[in-house]
Amino acid sequence: MDTNIVTIDLVGREYDIYIGSGLLYRFADFVPEELEGRNVYIVTDTNVETYAERVRKIIKDSGAARCELIALRAGEQAKSFTNVEKISDWLVDKGISRDSIIVAVGGGVVGDVTGFCASTILRGVSYIQVPTTLLAQVDSSVGGKTGINTRKGKNLVGSFYQPAAVIADIETLQTLSKRELLAGYAEVLKYGLIRDAAFFNWLEENGEDLCDLNEVAVAHAVEVSAKAKAEVVQADEKEQGQRAILNFGHTFAHALEAAANYDGRLLHGEAVAIGMVMAFDLSVRMGLCEREDMERVERHLNKIGLPTRASYIQPALTTSVDKLMEIMGRDKKVEKGKMRFILTNGIGDSYMEDNVPEKHVRAVLEDSLGGKDGRSASGSVAKSFGNSKVRGLWRSVFSSHSSQ
């Protein structure tokens, strides 16, 4: 298949996102800088070390002076100060200089922590993203956000640092577990919900093909998602305004992930799926959005196989509305002590709202956690499927996921 190219054009610089099949075998063709005589450093994780070794061989064959590789233990907990120190010390020990190149081969976790290290080591060294998960290909590798987690929350420490290139080989998705693939699908769906109703319509028709890794469907979804993010990033690189819409559902999602202690029971994309439903719920409560839009989104997520409520997480979260409110109070969008949320006027029409009544936020959290009668504002889960039936379905889904 053809290689599609999406260009991110920023003030004074630009870089390309390459999307296609078998791109790792042609890695050197997409590197914007000369590899010959350079020192190159690959950061990967234990899940995709095979892909990293493939890239390493190509780099060596291209005349690099040296190409070193470090593999982190896979998982969200790798986004830590401990690994920043580990990677930084390793880079120094291996002789990194400012004309070196760092390559991140892996999912969002590897890309985030590697990008952060690249932005800080020697005050900035060029790096390339090679995303190997759907979530990373459509979201985290694009736009220059880097970051790590702390005990206080997700991505609280980080930087804006653009890669020199992004190489998205959709063949790497073949080795993803179904759970990881679905987690990435949530971020694909987000683009339809925030700004492109036509894309959401396409996903309703083709989402299952995408999740079955139909090559044409995957390539189309990755390209549309990358273009959507590129347009937003070009307009607002440092997230001073418009770019915040990319965080649709994420304020709730990050709080749920923190409450789960990043222990693997809740992947980022799963949290985003729940968080987007909560954002619709909040919008319905505030009279911004039609109930049927929320029901439509819930039905689609259920059909694809993603969770829509925090109460479906297994083992169950040991948290409270107060605790989640405390975590959300540290969200990066907080301004002058007030939480701000990305809300929606309907599918494809989102915006940032400063004025959100706390009582509505608390009600959304309580209902998603399973409080009161277990219904959302729309009542759609109970109405359409029977609350106990759907709850049982998602518990079985999460149990099977946890055993993989």
C-alpha cells in the first residue's frame, strides 16, 4: 500500500508523519537527518523489543557510528522519575552528544518518557517517534507532548518537544492484544466526537473492520486522526486554547487511572472511553447536548467492546467521589482554582467550558461509580440494555482482559 504523509507545520519548523505498511523495513528513508557517522540511541520496552532490534539493524547498516538500545519494563508505571534517571544516565554513559539521535520504539508510554528525556538531556536532542500501538499512532506520538506520572497524578511533569519525524507502521498493530487495540480505538473515536461527525458516522459503519485490522480501514483511521490532531496542534502548539479539546474525556479518565494506581486493570484508552461518556453525561446535565447523542456513543462503545462506566472496572476501584474530585483538582486545565472541562454540544462539536457546577460533576462521578440507582443522566445503559445485564457483560470483559 502507499505511504501517506501528514505534515505538521509549526512556526519556523515542520515534520512529517509517515503512515503505511512495512515502514520499519525502510526506516532510514524517513529519517530527516543523516545517519552516517551519528550516534543513535533507541528506547523501547520488553513488549516490542523485536521491532526495536529491526530498526537497530537498519540504523547500523546505514552507517551510524554506533546504535545502542535500552528496553524498559512494559507498562504505565514506566512513565516515572526513576526511568527518566535510568535513561538519562544510560545516555550519558553511552556517550550521547547534541548531534545524536534518540529513537522511541513503542507505545504511548515509551514515546512519552523518551520524548521527555530527549527534551531535557543536554537541553535537547533530536528524537524520532516509532509508535507501535494504535493509541500512539493516532494520538500520543503526534504533537510534541511528553510527560511522566507522579504519585499525585498522570502527566503532571512534562514538556512540549516536537519529534523530528513520526513513523507509523500499521503492521506493528498485528502483535497487539485485542485489549490494547480497543484501547487505541477510544482515541480514534475521540476525533469523531470532538470535531468530525462524518468520521464518527464512518466509524459506526467501519469500526469493527478497523478492530479486525482491515488494512484499508486502519490506514484511513490513522490518517484521519493524525490530520485532525495536526490541524489542532498547528493552531495551538502549547495548549493555550483550542488544543485543549483533544483532552475530551481525559479529565475524568486521568482521575480514574490515578485511582487505579496505574496497576494495569485500566488502560488509558479504556479510561478515555469511560471519560468520554462521562463528558457527554455532564453535557446532558447542563442542557448542552441531546440525550440521544450520548445514547448513540454508548451503544457504539458497547458494540466495539469498550467500557462505559467506572463501575465495570475489575477489581473494583477503592475510591470515592471526594477522592476523584481531589485528583481532578490537580488537572492541567485548572485555572485560578477552577476546574475546566471539555464538553459537547453534540457529536462533532466540542469546546472548553470554564463554568461547570460542581454538583453536576459530583453526580456524574457518583453515577459512573455505581452510586444511587446506577443510572447516568440519560439512563441509556439501563434503558437500552438492562443495567445488570450490561454490568455483568463488562465485568466478564474486564476479567478476561485481566487474565491476558
